[in-house]
Amino acid sequence: MEKARVVRVEQHGGPEVLQLAQIDVPEMGADEVRIRQKAIGLNFIDIYCRTGLYPHPLPHGLGMEASGIVEAVGAGVTHLHVGDRVAYGQSPIGAYADVRNVPARHVVKIPDAVSFEQAAALMLKGLTVQYLFRQTYRLKGHETILFHAAAGGVGLIACQWARALGVRLIGTTSSPEKAALARQNGAWEVIDYTREDVAARVAELTQGQKVPVVYDGVGKATWDVSLNCLQPRGLMVSFGNASGPVEGVNLGVLAAKGSLYVTRPILHAYMTTAQETQAAASEMFDLVTSGKLNVVIGQRFALQDAGRAHEALKNRHTTGATVLMLE
């Protein structure tokens, strides 16, 4: 039976709970493909799973996105073939591995012009931006929007995608260096939230109009600020919990601030079939191959150094995407 090197969690906790192990690769299902992985993308959701904020039965693996080459195809799979260059961004937990079985409906083909590490860095983050910008609130161009954590992995993709759409993205960051990086990637304006009043600056930049939509992956720390940046009947898109979950939401506050809307979207609800996922991925990859989307990979780690990678991600010592590389 084929063996796989995997990173597993035996108990929830800090980066030190990540253990490198060797396990048997399970029998492949009819609706699955086996992928020899080349690169694995890291995301904040991996930290949530490691700590137990998003609980899974122990022991369990980590990670939901990676890229590689198809080694075997289940009997019921028709859209993928052995040897295909592929990637996925919303698999069952367990992407921190050198080989694994993945449900074929989550797997998309990647163009030859897109590298394995680009695809691994893009899938979850890039498809997140796709559903945020093209489905949750469909940007058409010429809007002014607010996007928190604009120098992060999702943020840098959002800056570039907004520029490609002709959208003015106001980003927030925590340092001049990160502000410069967001601007280089297409942010129209950047606010340093450690030195500036975000809501006041948004009002100033929009001549008092504020914005129709706020994209907030930070969570608890930015909730009130985000609401204060919205126009009447504006949409608050809360898609992440980097600072902790938003709790105790007072619906009366939404009324008082102008009949605001709130949504808490997740990727899985927007891409439920292989066709939907491939269509969204193809739009994303077209931006890469046309030069409108440059995948910024700030950090690369080996599989056995996943704990160090988590430490860097949690402590905000990263810019752009972080990937685990496999030989």
C-alpha cells in the first residue's frame, strides 16, 4: 500500500502540536482522484482548525488547498485524467501531505502557464476573492470599496483583482511597508489602522459618501469600524476571523447605522459543483495568464516546517501567500 507523509494534529493547541507522520494512503473512492502534490497553500483557517476554533475529530490533518499531478482516477471521474496538472481549494481537511485522495468535484485543471506554487497559493485565496467580488457583491467597475488586511494573501489578490475590474479599493494595513505593498498591487488608497481613524479616513476619501460594501476578514477587531464605513443600505461582508469571531451582534445597530445588510459567506456555498469551481478558477487563471494577477508568494517552507509557517502566519510576520513546497 502506498505511504504518505502527512502533518497531523493529535490534540488542539499551538504550532508545537503539529506532528509529521507516515500513514497508508486510503483506498481511492470512485468519485476521487489521487494527487502527487507539489505545493500546499497555507491559510488562517488552518490555524482555526489546529487550535480547535473550527473543531474536527482528533487526530486529523490540516490544510484545504494544494496542487500537483493526478496519479490515479476513480471509476466515476470523467473530467480528469492521469497526468493532469491540477489544483484544489476546498477539499476535506488534510492537504498537508505529499500524496492524497481528493473528491474530484473540488479539483480543477491548471493551465501550463500557471506554476504549481502559484496554483497552490491561489486556490483558496483566489477563489475567495472571486466569490466575494463576482458573486457575494458583484462589482461592475468604478465602485469604491473597503478591504481590510490588504497586504495579506487574500488582500493582495483583492487589490489586483479590483484594479483589473476598474474598482477603487481602499485597503487597511498595519505598517508603512505593508501599505506600500498594497499600493504596488493595485490599492487605490491605503489606511494605516495603527495611526489613522479608519472610518474618518474612508469618509474623507469618499467625500462623505462612505462605501457600498466592506470586505472584512479580520473579524472582531474591525467589526464596529467596518459598520461605520458603510453607506445606508450598504453590505457588510464578514468572511473571516483573524482577530477572533464576531459575537453578540446587535441587529438594532444595523438599523441605526442605515438599514445595513450583513452576510457571513463561505466558499463552499458558492462552489458546490465541479462546473462551478472550474468556471470560477478559469476566470482567476485568465487574470494570471493575462498578467493582471501576479501571485505574490512571500514565504516558502518545507512540509516538516509547518509549525514554523503557522507561527509566522499567526504573528503577522508574512506578506502575500505562504506555501509548503514538496520535492
